[in-house]
Amino acid sequence: MESFARRVRSLAIAAAAAAILIVPSTEARAATPAGFFGLNYEFKDITNGDILMLKKSGATTVRWTMNWSNIEPSSGSWKWSAADKVSAASPPRGSGSCR
């Protein structure tokens, strides 16, 4: 019976710690602009459907991780088309985009 109580106590402590880590701080909530909606997405190969999804999502900020191996597939060979697509689909300047 003692080991059951110890397990319950351990689970309660873990749940409390998880709740503390999940709930954003007051400072974080205060620093978030009203109406903010952003996306953090990793595209292996961005498609026109992905671009359409970004435009329809209403996101005001999109953070995209560019895989350098897609930009420079071989030494001295550059393919910026995917990065150009994402940049063109980004929200206008001043709304959180960085181009």
C-alpha cells in the first residue's frame, strides 16, 4: 500500500510541474500583441497547397525553417524558389514578417 501512495504522490507532483510549465506567464501573455496568430511549421518541400494554406490561415506571423540542403543541393548550385514562395506568401511588412 505504501508504494501505491508513493506513486500517486509522484504522479501528483509531475502533474503539478507540467501544469506550471504549460501555462504561459503573465509577462508572456502581456507581451503578445492583440490578435496575434502565428505559425511555426517545417516544410520538407513546400507546395502550392501549402502556400494556399498559409494565406487562408489568417496567420500574421509565419516562421519557416529553411533546410539549407534544399537551398544549395550541391556546392555552388542554388535553388531559392521555395524560399521565394514562402516570402511571397508572408504577411506584409510590419505584421511580423522578416524578409
